[in-house]
Amino acid sequence: MAMASTIDLNVPDIVSKAYYPMFNSRDRYLVYKGSRGSGKSYAAAEKVIIDTITRPYVNWLVIRQYFTTHKDSTFATLKKVAASLGVYELFKWTTSPLEVTYKPTGQKIFFRGMDSPLKITSITPTVGQLCRAWFEECFELKSLDGFNTVEESLRGELDDPRGFYQSVLTFNPWSDRHWLKSEFFDKDTQRTNVRAFTTTYKDNNYLDKAYIESLKEMLVRNPNRARVAVLGEWGIAEGLVFDGLFEQRDFSYDEIANLPKSVGLDFGFKHDPTAGEFIAVDQDNRIVYIYDEFYKQHLLTNQIAQELANHKAFGLPITADSAEQRMIVELSQQHRVPNIKPSGKGKDSVIQGIQYMQSYHFVVHPRVKGLMEEFNTYVYDKDKEGNWLNKPKDANNHGIDGLRYALESFMFVRAGHYMNYQERVSTLKNLGL
């Protein structure tokens, strides 16, 4: 692309007012928790590009919990921002190693994962100093100690007497138990030199009307999830159905290669996603690995078949929501989806399935986002007096339903047949549930 003779980097023309502090504040920590579509990650990427161009001493460290997630997220966003600002050709974009170089000076943007925080401390740029960090999706960050290790590596005298160190943190606040809350938002415990913000979709000027309407609709249909995804507020951990039973972790396919696998499929369309959950089960150690997923609205039958093919479901047993017999027949007969069958049903089958699932520990791959959000917001129901009931609230559970279907053959199938009510009760008693 041809470069313009002048480049307009006038911040008020580029970002919404909510993100001005990213560009005019010298505070050590700029922390943005926010809703889906709030534009916080895009604004942070704009800061990375603009700071690199306008401050010759600055080199950036871009951090996520898992290094492998950078290429399709932060790296891709930075490329998009650079192109939008008209400065794409001023940078060299390399994928091996994954890094960005500002051609006029040699300043660098480095990408690292918090799964190896000690490796981060050895980075030494050839021009300027490593004095900026962007921690993206930092709700995924597991260790406060690891975060501190990285922060402590950002030190030393800067070439520019007006220079300063700064870290930007962006995330969706799925649980109020996370150390991010006490470190940066709670007045009694937060660090010094912090500016903490909450932004929503209203701070993003570039969302289309259909997307905004879908968020508003979530407020009505699924207020528990909307608390985080629409309002940007802290999620409520109280009453989680799978509390303490799930974790997010990067793992390779080799780790699960010899484990039996299956697929669960829950159908949705306009308001709800169609969720396909792909699992491998270590029955001896009671561990379920969720290694892949598709989680999309507005999928037609042929598109569901294509998603199953793209995600390598063919050859695996597929259990689908029995309430949609027509969809199952169409997938099988018209679209040649093999090994697909309806889920079992009967008295208390949902509650019994959830109880059985609670005997497992779930390891969720970082690419599995829909189910992970549900794990963080799927709660028990309450009665009119506010007392907890022993049944989950029937909302925010499409991925979880898909997971339950995928697990069905490991839980309540005997000799190829779904157990009756009494057999399921006996099975749960034998597990001590």
C-alpha cells in the first residue's frame, strides 16, 4: 500500500473519549475491564502502535496467558490497526519469531505467554528500552506471582528524561474472585499509580445495530451472563454449578491422542447459539478435556454439517439434542453426517446428567470460549424467597448441554442403550452423588 506523506495520529479523532487516558496518562497501570464489544482491545492496540511511532525509547511486550493465542488475536488486531492508521508499511510483521519491528528505528513489539514468565525477563531490545506491556485477556492470567515477575523485569533508567514505564491491562471480568479485582479495583488493596475503568459497548462507536440489539436482548434473556458481557461488571461466583471443577489450560492433541472422544451438539438459531463441544475423556482419572468447539448463532442445517466437518467430527460419535429430531434426520440423511444419534431423555435426565458431570474435572482449551463463559455464569436457581434450589437455572447452558450430550455415553449408556430412571439413580448412588 502507498504511504501518505503525512499521517494523522490525532487521538481524539481516532479513539472514543473513554480511552483518552491510554494516551494522555502517565500512571503506571491503566486497567480496563469491560463488556463484549467495548473496543478496549482495539484501543490498546492503537496505543501500542502510536506509542511505538511517537516515543523512540519505547519497546512493547504483549502478553497473554497462552502464547499460541497471540497470532489470531493481538497480532492480528495490531495489523488491522496499523492498516487503519495508514502506517502498516512502516512495520515489519514476522511470524517466526512472532514479533513486529518499527522499520525507521528498529523498535520492537514482542509477544509472549505467561505460561513461561521467566523467559520474558530475558528480553533485551537493541534500541530503546522494554518499558511498555499490554496484558490482553488478563482474566486468563492464573498467577499473580507470574504477573509480578514480568512487571519487575520492566525497570531501569530510560533514554528519554521524560520517559515512563506503563502497563495496560484489558479483560472481561467473569468472576469477582480474580486477583485483578483486589490488585486494581478495590480501594483498600489496590496498587498505587493505578487508573481503573469499566467500559461497555456504548464506548465503541463502530458497532452495527444488529450487534447492539443482540447485547440488549441478552440483558432480558440472560441477565447473569449480561452482567459481564453487556455491562462490564464483575461476574458473581456464588452458586456456580461447576464451582472448582473447571480450569482453562493449553494442552496439545498428543496429550489426549489415546483417549476416547465424542461430540455433543445442542441446537440454537436466532437468539441462542448452536454449540458443538468436542471432548476426550480420561475415565480413570475422571478428567474431561474439551479440546474444540463451535458456538454460533444463525446456523442452518447445512452450515452445522459443515462446522462438524471442519472441526473433524466425522468418525466420532455425535450425540445431539433429542428435542430436534428433524435436524438430526436432516444432518444424517441429507448431509451425510455419520454416527449422529439423539440424546437420551426421561424423568430428571437433565438434573441427573449435571450431577454425574460433577464427578469430573474439566480442562478447557483456550480456543473453547463459549463453554468457558458458561462455566463462569451457570448457576443454581433460587425460589421466590431467594433460597438456593438443587437444580440449575435453565439459562446460559447451550455449551453445557452440548457437553452433557457428549458425555452421555460415558455416563448413562449401557449395552448401547440409555438407562432408565432407576438405573440412572443407582449409577449416581454408586458414585456417591
